[in-house]
Amino acid sequence: MGLMDSLRAGLSGALNEAESAAVPTLISEALAHTQFGSLQGLIDHLQSGPLAQQVQSWVGPGSNLPISAEQIKQMLGNDKVRELATHLHLDPDKVADMLATHLPKTVEGAAQSGIVRAPQ
């Protein structure tokens, strides 16, 4: 691997980290423009359905259970996913994928910071 390849790989890794770090803010800002109003509103909605066990794993101790893009679409519905996609300027499928990838860690971090609470 040459010097340019090393630099390219390092830059790519740094950009991926920066993008990942920005996702929680993007999710929160997009949710503020929806009926959920906030990350807590989304958590409460997801907790009320078949994803309660996943949500509890994100806000509680231990490892985070995964969620799929398909589960996101089923639980939120196509209209809400499209609404989030509009606010994020992304394709709805990309939004569902992004939420499936980043929502567990986003909720975990917000719970640890006291920004959200565990659903009752």
C-alpha cells in the first residue's frame, strides 16, 4: 500500500467517523419536525409495539438488540418514513437503513446522557 492509498484510507475512515457522529443530531432534528417531536417521542412510539424489547435494550444496561430497516418501516409506516426522508433530504429506504444502523446507539447515548428516559 502506497502513501496515497494510506492517506485515502485514513481520510475515508475519518469522514465515516464524522458522518456517524453527526447522525444522532440529524435524527433528532428531523424528528422535531414530525408528530414524534423528539427522540423520546419516537422511543415511546416504538416501545408501544412489537419492538419494546429492542427499545428496552437500548435504554437499559447490556447489549443493544438490533433492528432492521424493514422493522422500522413496519413500525413507523411508509408515510412517516417518507416524512423523515423529506426532512433529511434522503431516499426513504436510506432513512430506514440509517435508522436501523444508528438508532440503537443514538438512543443508548441519549439515555446515558439523560436526554431520554426508559419507557415505563
